[in-house]
Amino acid sequence: MKHKDCDNCHQDIAFCYKYLEKGGEKRLEMCAQCPKLREIYGETSPHAFLRCPECRLDVHELRRTKECGCASCYSTFESEIFSLLQKPASGETVHIGHKPQTGSDLNLSEKISSLHLALNDALQHEKYELAAQIRDEISSITNGRAP
Amino acid sequence: MIDFTGLLQNAQMVLELRRNIEPYKFTHKLSDADKKEIGDLLKEILEPQCVSYTPSQPESELVFGHKVRTLYKHASRPIVIAPLSEDHLHFFTIANPSELFSAYDSLIAFEEELSRRFTYAFHDKFGYLTAGIDYAGAALTVKSLLFAPLSDYCTLQFPPGMEFVLGRTSPPLFLTLCNITSLGVTEKYLLETAKRGILELQNEYRSAARELMKTSSLEIKDRAVRALVIVKNALCLTKKDLDEHLPHLFVGVQNGWVRNITEAELFAVYAQALSSDPLARLQHDFTSMTFSP
């Protein structure tokens, strides 16, 4: 099969632009850096034409609303989103906080949760000594965890 | 002198946690069938441990500025869950600054309990994924509310070098500090910064207010009297009227100049004004209020 080149620059094709002219459909095949792209869209970045494969959100809508349509948008527009985000004072631009729990974490979390219920119950019945013991137990479990 | 020791003068912190469920699209892109599916799933999980509330006008009720369809209040913890608002799950809890960390622990324990039933949308770099990209990361917003009815008269210096935006509610009854982004910082950092910020601001407000009462008490008293006269004699009061006059009435009540109404009653009026239509008439009878110089 013959490899196709950009109509203008003879580079690999990145975009295909269809338009109507004199009653017929015309095709214009362009590379990512093609100057023809600037003429058509005013931009040459290939990101300008990205669309999320899941929710069909495009980069223009993302820039306008600063809203993603689904989880896939974050992978599709990764560099664009990083550029749109306000940079935190720490200089870190990746997530460093809490993460979804694995199986063993969940058992721990269930234990803490039941201890919280027991603590509330003890407080409601004014069993303050028991409440203090439960509170200490919760603290000892949560000491090694975020935050 | 103003009494700053009462419960209502305390700063309060609101923790908001956002989560989305895999593999669904985010709320504004969901089909009706998916919305129903998620709604039913959350109902099944939340109803046994929560009390549900559905507003009379769907999506019209505001909770800390967010429109909601249904609300679930946890039966034994101070946690409210708004499903299918901007994100699939929006958790709220309110806490005193001194109980901020335990409130967070309780919130995250509940979030982890729910994660047994589904997977949250998560990305290694962006953390928890949210519809609004600014919330990605920990997807945790820490808002601090400071009851500050005299803030109109003060020039306050807000905590420098902190990632906070200042929102001034209308009426200027509360000053709000809140973090912008949680990407690249731990939850502990967010909580500590918010707590330190609000306590610094609270101290600054207190000293500014004390100074004001020494230098401008006549002007403040005059504004309180004018607010009382307007509120008592108005044929009807809209939220806009209350926006303007309530802060002065609060100052009057705090100082004992305005009588026969308590701060709690004024807060009830304020809550009614916030939850009703902007042009709705308020049904509170102010005629019994008196002024004592």
C-alpha cells in the first residue's frame, strides 16, 4: 500500500480536512506541522485537534470550561491539563496524597470505621473512660496513615 | 466590648471531597440511563446508613453553593453526601478547626467503606479524577468560614504566601478562605495550612474589631440603629435587603443594642434568605425588636 504524504509538505499525514466546494466534497491531507493548518484553524499544534475517544470532548471545550467529560480525558489531554492547572507552591505537579485502598487497607479502614461507631456510641451513653480508650486505639491505628 | 467567646463567633471548616465512579463518564456527560444506574446504586448503598432528602425543586437546592438532586445525611457521622452533582459523589463535613483532622479521618474512612462497592476514577499523576480539573489530586477542598459581621469596617491582612482565595459572601457576614488546588500537596498540608490560615485571620479580625469598637463605636452603633429601623418598618424584605442590613443587626445584637431577637434567630433568617428564591419574601416578624442605647 502506498504511503500517503501531506498535500503541502510531503510529511506523514496527521490530519484529514474535508470540506465542500462547488457542490462536491474535497479532502485536504496535512501533516502535524503543516502551515495550511494555521490557515484553517489558526493553530498548528496537533493537540488542537484532539478529541477524547470516550466522551468526544475536544480541546477547545476543555480550555473554555476547564472541565473533563470522563476519566479518559485526563490521559488524552494530559499535557494540556498540566498547562491549564495552577502550579502549587510546592512545585510538584503530580498527585502525592491519598490513594485508593488495597484489600489489606480496606480491612484496616473497616476496623477504624467500626471503632468510630463504637466511640460515638460510648459518648452518647456518657461512657467517657471507654470513649478515651477507643479514641487512643483509633489514634494508634491512624498514626501511620495519611494525612 | 464585643463578646467574641460565643459559639457563633467560632471559625468553622468545611471539608469537601469529590469522587467519580469508574467506568462512567462524569455527571454532565452521563446519559439518562447511566444517571439512573448510578443513582440507584448509590441509593442502595447509602440508604441503609443515611437519611435521604430530596428538594422540592430538583437541582435547585444549594449546599455550600452546589446544586444538588438528593442529599444523604449519615445517621451517625456529621457527613452529607450529594450524589450526581458536579461529580458522582460529593461528600461534605463541617468541623471546628480543633477537630479538623478527626473530621477528615472520619470522612476518608466512610469514603473507603464505599470503595468496596465500586472503583473510584484515579490516575497516577492526576490523583482522584474530577469533572473540574482544578480539583484533581486529593480532590479535597478545605473551606474556612469566619463569622465576621464587622469585616465591612476592617482592612484585614490575609495570610501571605498561602494558596488560598478569599471569597467574601454577600452579606459580608462570613469571610471564606479556601484552597485552589490539591495537586502536588498532601491532605495533611491542606488541612494544616487551612487551619493555620483561618486562626491567623480570626486573631487579626478580633484585634481589628476591638480597635474599631474603641475608635468608631458611634458609627457602628448608628449603622445598627439604621438597619433596625429599616428592617422593622419595611413592608417586605428581600434577600438583597437582608444582605445589606443583617451584618449591622448582628453587631447590634452582639453588643446588646438591639434587643428581643437572638443571634440564633437572626441566623435562622439568614438561612431562610440563603435557601429561598432571591426575590422571595421573608416571613419573619421583626416588629418586636427594640433598640437600647
